[in-house]
Amino acid sequence: MIVKFEDFEKKSENYRSFRFFLFYGPNYGKVCDCANLTKSFKNVKQDYEVINFFSDEIKKEDLSRIFLETSTPNIFGSKNFLCFHLNSEKISKEMISIISKETNKDLIVVLKCHQLSPRSSLRSFFEKNNYSISVACYEESESEKKTYINNFLQNEGVKVSASLINLLNNNLSDQRLEIKSELEKIIILHKSQPEKKFTHNSFSFLSESLNNEDIKFIFSIASKEKKGFVKNFNKFTDYGSDNIRLITYLLEHFFRLLVVKVKVNEGIDVSSAIRQLRPPIFFKHLPEFRQQLTMFTISELNFVIKKLLISKREFIRGKWSSPTTFMLNLIVFLSSKFSPRNS
């Protein structure tokens, strides 16, 4: 059964009786929100245990065992809510075969997928059956994005004007996970400086894109790697003429570290917290990113971010000493001693 995203989001209680759900599309943030909505209305009585499976960890021959082992409540009497994160359709045939024969009315199955072709066997199965739900998740429309931004900020107690909502709407991507990632930075900034009101300049740290060499330089700074610093600094900033560019990208990187640290502090495991970042960390940089997470505490990351924001503000105001102050702060940061930590 095909259901439009907006209908599922606004009237999710209408689909409480269904047991099988497919959420797919290029806007993976919507896919995640649909899955979370399903967990919410299915687990009102807290009588379900959510079990996550990732396609990289599942072999075709494992599926039957998974469904067999979860066909009855666990030792605490909780029913099972199976959530499969699929990045391909390699187990589609087996999944369809098992679901079509599944008779356990207490078992809930959710499939989270990226884009599926119109000829996808999963799409066809979930769309044609009246006991399953299929929701396509495409890019945010302008009205959807404005509503999402406004609701997200309001839920966090952040009040902004309509003009600032429009500014965010025009500068953020049409992908919900990326929008959420940027909004989380705003929330973190707001909580660290609650006495300040937001202005258009408050959002000057919003992400831009980087090429691979630039990414390596940003990572090297965060790792306090001094080798080749001067050469790479001159190349990145055009010999100091574009320091604001470097500050913007450093802010982006340290915000991402902070977001992961905060999520881990809230009980999410490191791997899941990193996977939620959008755009994702390139796999070649994952080991270094993980190492950097052990290098800083949340308070230290907040301190670094605050220093960078001050430097950016001084550059924008045209303060004559801003280049010298920024370079001195960078040298102090690169030379400071540290030891890996977990807090």
C-alpha cells in the first residue's frame, strides 16, 4: 500500500494496525523520521524491544534465523520490533519470502532503504500488499523545509524571526539529515550562549563544501599535526587573505566532533552517532575522526568553537589585530599538550 510522506507524518496513527513498513528514498532524514514515528505509535505501551540490523552484517542465510529467534517475546516479555537498515537489495528475495509467510501478529518489521528503482522487488511487494506500507521520501519542498526548521527550533526553545527562517531555508540543503545537523549546531551555540539573541550573523558558520586536500588540512589541524602547516595554511587561505574561509571550515569540523560527543554522552554508541552525520565522514578519515573524539572533552570543544567564533567576528568587524590573534591562537592550539580521553 502506497502512502504519501506527508500523510504518514501527519496521520501516522491511521497506520497503527500495519506490521510491515518500507521507507525509502534519497532523503534519508525523512526515512529515519518515518521509522521513528513508527516506533513511537507502535511502542506507546513500551511493550516492544527495538532490534536494529544493518545489511553489511546480515547474510542471506541469517534472515530465517533472525525471524525465528524473534518470533516470540524476549525473557522480559517484550515483543520484537525489527528495524533493517539496507544499503542494497541483495537480501530482497529472502526478505519478501519470509515476510509474505510471517503469521506472528505481534512482530513489527521496518525496512529503511536509500533510493529504490521503480522495478525494485521490495517496492513492488510493499506497494501491492494491503498489509504493508510503502513511503517514498524525496527532497524537502520549500514549505516542508520551513516547517521543519521552525518546528525543530521551537521544540528546542529557540525563537527566531521569519526573516531568519527564510535565511536558513535558502542556505540549507534539501536533505533532512543535513538540515538537522546544521540546526543542531545552532542549538549547541544557543545553549552555550543563551543570553545572546540570534541575528543573521549568528548563522555564518553554516557548512560549505571542501575538496579532499582541504579536508586533509582541516583534519591535520584538529589532530594538532604541525608538519607542513605553514605551506598548507598559505595554500588554503591564499597567504592569509582568506582567513575567514579557514575559520568557517574549522568551525564545521569541531561542531561535528561536538555533535558526536554530545550524542555519545546521551547514550548513543560512537559508530551510530558518526553514521548520523551528514554529509558523512569519508571512510578514509574515520580512524582519524575517531581518534580526535578521544582528544577533546565537550567543554574543550565548546572552548575551541567559542574562540573560532570570536575570531570570525573580529575579522568581519575588520579589527586590525585579527589576523595576528588568529594565527597566535592556532599556534597555541597546535602546540598544546593533550592526552586521549573518553569524557
